[in-house]
Amino acid sequence: MSILVVGSVALDSLETPFGKREEVPGGSATFFSTAASFFGPVQLVGVVGEDYPPEHLAFLRERGVDLEGLVKAAGRTFRWKGRYGYDLNDAQTLDTQLNVFGEFRPELPERFRTPSYLFLGNIHPSLQLQVLEQVRERPKLVAMDTMNFWIEGERERLLEVVSKVDLVFINDAEVRQLAQEHNVVKAARMIQARGPRRVVVKRGEYGALLFDDGVVFAAPAYPLEEVFDPTGAGDSFAGGFMGFLAHRAAEIDSHSLRQACVAGSTLASFCVERFSLDRFRDLSKEQIQARLESFRELTDFRAI
Ligand code: AMP
């Protein structure tokens, strides 16, 4: 089961109440592929500039991420600068520099054109469409993510992508903004009405809601004592979700989608424990399994 992701590969500069980091590895494709790699291999499509530190790519390669679709272009890597206050759910973008993403036209290597699972990560909607158009057979699942930057600047193009996917991952503020509807449940239903059968609304420390046909499932976020940096939690959620579906589930059905939500919450919970990708560097499959199991205890009220 192959998973293909297109998204940003970034250098992030971050400020949280717990510290600051300059030019650390980030980007939607980076977090997604790292999280998904705990379940199996991932193919990545994206671009970096000549200034991208090779050790960050070596880390992805060691994790089993296939970088044949990652182009190194003349110029500077995409950069994002963000700040979080004590409400870690609320990311404030201080600066976005598209740099090499401004000119990038993705060209999928032959081997990447028949993925079973496709994730159109947060990036310019035109690039999401270009990748979707190069895929030969319809994958088992096409999912996407986005953010306020593209909802504000590329709304029509973005709605075109929405109409072509099976599942949308989106956070609560963004689903309201995209649907122009304050109520999250109504907003998610409005997005479903535009095409995707399923919508997953990510609600930071309050967990995630899966809208699957007419049914809603709620997965909590893991109650952590230490949260350092929420950056990448959304993409790690999507990586855990799709990695689980591709490599651990026999079918995509309401049962496996619920389990995938918990797998997504699990990977996101590790992501936020340290800055950037740091928690993933020494994370073991056993630790993931133990946390997956503790989610059951967290919500099982029959056992009291
Ligand atoms: P999240 O998982 O939602 O916290 O996404 C965090 C990542 O999104 C950061 O590592 C940023 O590099 C990346 N990012 C921020 N703004 C953009 C943008 N406009 N396009 C693509 N990626 C972005």
C-alpha cells in the first residue's frame, strides 16, 4: 500500500511560551511523512532550496521516506514564522515566504503515479491539483488539508480541490472560514455537500471530529502534562491517520476510520511534546502502541 504526499518542506522559526527555535525542519509534507513512516513507507513530492540542510533530508530517508519526488531548486527554501500564546490552539503567522514554492511545478516520478493513498498536504491549491491530475488510477483514498492562508488567497481554487477529494482534514477555525458558517457541525456538513464523503475537523487540545456520511465520531486529544510546540500536530494527525489506514486496516470502513482517528491523535500527541520533529527522533513503535492502548482506557466508561 503506497502513500504519496505533496506538501511544504519548510524551515520554521517558532515562538511558544516555552521557548524559541530558529530555522528548524517543518512543513506539512515533513510532519505528515514522518508520522506516517511509523506505519510504513511514504513517497514525498515537494521542493527545497539550495540552502536546505542535508541532515534534515537524511532523517526523512532513514525513516523510510522516498525522496525521489523532492526537487532541489535554485533559491531559498520555503520559510514560515509563527508564534503561540498560552492558548496553544491559536497559531499566529508572523511571516510566510514561499520562495522556491513560488515557481514549483510538481512532476511525479513514474513510480509515484499509482499510489493507494494520496495526501494533498497544505500547499498552494494549484499544486495540489497538479499532483492529483498526474495520478493514473483513482487511489483508495484521496485526502487533503489546507489553512487560512490559502482560504483567504485562493478560495475558488481550493474549493475545486475540495470537490475532487474523498476526505478533508481541516481545523475548526478553518472549517468555519471556508464554509462561512460559525457552527462547526453545520460547517463540516457544508464541506461534505461540496463532494468529500468524509471531513475530519481537528480541534487542537480538544481532539478531532470525524464526519462520516451521516455519523459523527469524536476522538479526544491525549491529555499531556507537557506541550511544547503544537506546530505540525495537524499534519502528524493526518500522517498517523493515513499511515494506519494504509498499513494496519484491511478496509476503509466506519470501524477502521475511527481507529485511524485515534492513531492520528496518538501521533499528534507525540509531535507536540517537543519542538519541530524532535520527539519523533527517538520515538519507538512500542511507545506508539502503548499510547494507542491508553486511548481506550481514556474513553472507556464501562470499565469503572
Ligand atoms: P500544522 O500541522 O497545521 O501545525 O502545520 C504546520 C506546518 O505548516 C509548519 O511546519 C509550516 O511550515 C507549514 N506552513 C505554514 N504556512 C504554510 C503555507 N501557507 N503553506 C504550506 N505550509 C505552511
